[in-house]
Amino acid sequence: MVKLRAFPLLFTAILLCAAGARADLLVPMEEWQADVNHWDKLSDRACAGDEPAWQKLDNAAQFDPVAQVAMAWLITTKTCAHFTGNEAAAFALNQRAAIYGYPIAISNLGFRLLTGRGTDKDADTALHQIDRAIKGGHGKAAATLALHLAQGIHLPRDLDMARSYLDTAEDMGVDPNLLDRAWDAYEAAIGD
């Protein structure tokens, strides 16, 4: 008979094995969109101080990758009612969500690794994760990476790579405001 105290260790070992097997799982962004719309609305309400919305999100963040990313946003956004500033917790939430192949979580994980927000910096792993997010259909990752490359933020300036990521972001229909900021940074860098 297995002792109950041994069960959590066995369960953890099974989860770790499963996570290792799923390390490169990537689910296309369009498959997440309905969940994103749902949790974005709820997280906006929780940010404004709606306690029932916060409780729903907090409960769902135990198992739902999109809710985990929303929770990470809530605890690190200064204007939100539940702001804690706990970057390490936000990193962990994105890391858990990335295991499920959620491109936004993978992108967040990559940029956190690139900037050292809540974790140690690791540019190589960061770029791998950001590229995975882009392949999963998260165009914002391409525009943001182009911005970093054009300005030489956290990475050496590389205008050829920046241009390539800008073209990708444009093809993916990224938000025009972000795309304009990235193009402006690129054009300013060319003028330097």
C-alpha cells in the first residue's frame, strides 16, 4: 500500500515527466482566442477591483494557461487592485502556461528571460522562446523583438534581423500602434 505522504512526490514526478515531454508543444494562437477573450475581460474587471472576478481568475490560474498569464499581468501591473510587483511569481505563472504551448505565455517567458524580469537573463533561451511564440502565431512577439533589435535593447543592434521581424509582424497583422513604434525605432536606427 502506498502511503499518502508519498503520493504528492509521485504526482510531482509524473508532472515533471509530462512537462519534459511537452517542452516544445506549440498550439496555434487562433486555438486560444476564445479563452483569451474570456480571461482578458475577467482580468480587466479584476484589475479594477472586482473581487468575484479576481476569485474566478485565481481559482482558474491553478490549471488554465490563459488564466495563469492573466494572473501574471494582474500582479505586475501597478494600476491593478491586486498588484504585488512579484516578478518571480509572474515568471513562474508564464513558465507553467508555456508548457501547454500557449504562444503568449511563451512570448512572455522569452521576454522575461531576455530582460531578467523575475529570473536570470538568458538571451539564447529567450530568443528560442520568442521565435516559438512567433511560429505559434503571436505577431506581437515579432514586433516587440524587432523593436529590441532596432534599439539595441537587451540585444546587440541588428537592423537586418529587425527588418525581418518587422516584415513578419506586418504579415501577421500586428496592432498598428505597436508596429508603428517598431518601424519608427527601425527608421531612427537607420538614420544613426
